[in-house]
Amino acid sequence: MNKKIARQLRKEANYHPGQPRQYHIVNKSRKQTSPGVFKQGTIELVDSDPRALYKELKKEYKGG
């Protein structure tokens, strides 16, 4: 993918690399990774986040 296509996809997704990402916790289990440190589960990008849409558009472009 060249710069022109990437720019078009980012514009369509309303995404800019400098924007903060939005996450939510999927698996809310607590694991102790080391003494006194707990891991709060698995995080994923929120579906409404522009980066998620950009990733989907990239997959469509590369796949087709």
C-alpha cells in the first residue's frame, strides 16, 4: 500500500495517528503477574474507535 492509498483510507476512517486510542476490558479476570502486581484482564480497541475502522479498511484493501 502506498502513501496515497493510506492517506485516503485514514481520511475515510476519520483517523489520525496522533489521536488517543480507546480501549475496553474484555476478560475481567485478575491475575497476579508478580508479588503485589495484578493484571486486570485483556483489553481491545472499542469498535467505534477510528483506528478499528482504519484497520478494517486496510484488511479489505489488502484482501481484494
